[in-house]
Amino acid sequence: MKVALVGIGKIAVDQHVPAINASDAWDLAATVSRHGSVDGVEASTDIDTMLAERPDIPVVSLCLPPVPRFAYAEKALRAGRHVMLEKPPGATLAEVHALQALATEAGVTLFATWHSRMAKGVAQAKAWLAGQTVTRAEIVWKEDVRRWHPGQDWVFEPGGMGVFDPGINALSILTEILPQPVHLTGATLFFPEGRQTPIAADLAFSGHVSAAFDWRHEGPQTWDITVETPQGRLVLHEGGNRLLIDGAEVAVAPGPALAGEYPALYARMADLVGNGQSNVDLAPMIHVADAMTLGRRETVAPFAF
Ligand code: NAP
């Protein structure tokens, strides 16, 4: 299936291009980016031109930051293309609902991807927790923003989500694996002086679930989720890629996840298009919106890249 990749920046180069090139099912037929391109691939700087000139490309995969993404998604859907959205699926919940309605009207697939849900241990964690009662869960997601978003000032602009940009990955796993949903009950958000989005956040949820997100963490990067039930203690390390139950490492079962998170996303997109389905789950983003609504704000030291 031919795909056009839009927004050739960090994640397009790091993950999307290698995943597409490694797959027999996909053909990177065009790129749309104001500055970026991919060697050997037809490049356009304007999505209207690409959509008009390449009716043979049925799928558009959008790798832009969330704020500019909606306009591109709307154009692609109106042009009858299947659309794949990077996470988070939009800058607001309502704009993603609008895209869902457009996709339904056009009879095309909309896939709001959550790459962390494709991490190697997530499906087995979900299977182990199914039917159990969670007594406590804790997320610790601490990384260095300078390492993962070098110079990307958009993360601190309105709609950039700040530390929720990585934090929403943890929430995408949590909302996937918990057997019962939880809701946010309180939050403290730490805004660097003069910035529009938080650099750290502490969240409390119903059911003794908590999350600590911090983007100022320069040591070993930590992406851990611990879930306790009367049957035992489950830990997902390394962003969901290692699973331990009661301290013992669990070998992950063969499946699309073993190929990597982005190859698994593209395999899922091929299935969705093939079956005429969409997949849009806003649960992780609802928790972020709730934290922004309910959170107490504290000002911390200014941040510069
Ligand atoms: P990025 O490199 O800063 O931006 C991607 C590209 O989007 C840019 O190179 C730029 O291409 C285009 N773009 C940026 N602002 C634009 C605007 N206002 N209008 C039109 N195009 C614009 O960002 P990224 O790190 O790849 O992240 C993109 C998305 O992927 C985000 O939603 C992020 O959460 C997600 N993601 C990122 C990572 C990561 O490690 N960075 C990991 C997983 C997911 P042109 O200037 O060439 O048009």
C-alpha cells in the first residue's frame, strides 16, 4: 500500500521511515514537509499539491506536532485518504471527534496511534491483569527533555502538552492494561517560569493509582509502571518493553510487537484499512485534559534548551 508521510522531523526519520522501508506491505510513495525530505522519495512542501497530484496514494501518515496536525488531517480525509495520526491524536479532544466524524462520512480509516501500546510486554500485561482487581498502581516516567526533544520549543507552547507528551505514552499503556477504568482525582503541575506547558506533573487517580512525570531527569531514564493485585505484583519496565511478575522476568510471546512499536503500528494500520475499520481511543488524552482542568499549578525554575 502506498503511503505519504507528512512532517519529516525527528519521529518520521527515527521510526516511521525505517518501519515503512522494512515492511513488504508498505511503499513510501511521497513526503510532504516544508524543510525535510527522504532520499529517493518524491517530496512536496505542500499537502494540497500532493493530494491533487497523487490520487494513487491511499494512505497519509501524519508525523507533525499536534497543533498543526488537524488541518493536514482534515484535508487528507476530505480527499478520501485513510489517515494515521501520531500521538497525541490532536491538540484538543473536540478536533479529534471532528476528524472521526469526517472519516466516517468519507468512509475511510482513521487510526489514532499509541506507539507505547505496541511495546513488547503490554499485551501480556493486559492479559495477566484481565479479570483481576487492582489494589494499587504507580507510574514513574522520568526522562531528559533535552535528549528526546532537542530544541523543540513547540513542546512548551500551548498545545505542546509539555511533560504530558511523554507522559501520555504511560497513560496509553495504563488505559490499555487496567481491567477497570480509573479517573483523575487531583494533580500538581510544575510550569517553568515563562513557559506555557508543565515540565513535571504528579497525578492522582481513583483506585490508588498515581503517576509522577518529570522531564528534568538527567540520570538513567525511567519508564516504569507497577500494578498490584491480590494475585501479585506486575512491573512494566523500559516503557512497556520488559515485563516482570512477582520479580520474575516474563518472556514476551511472539507477535507483531517483537518487530518493534512502529512496525506493529503500520501492520495494524494495514489491517484496519483492509477491514474498513477505524481505531480512535481518546482515553489517555482525557486524563491529560482532566489534569490540565483540575491540576494545581506551581511555578518552577525557567527552562532553556
Ligand atoms: P518535530 O521533529 O519537531 O516535528 C516534525 C515535523 O513537523 C517538523 O520537522 C516540521 O517539518 C513539521 N512541523 C513542525 N511544526 C509545524 C507547523 N507549525 N506546521 C507545519 N509543519 C510543522 O517533532 P517530532 O519529535 O517528530 O514529533 C512529532 C510528533 O511525534 C509529536 O506529536 C510527538 O509527540 C510524536 N512523537 C515524537 C517522538 C520523539 O521522540 N520525538 C516519539 C514518539 C512520538 P517541516 O518544517 O519540514 O514542515
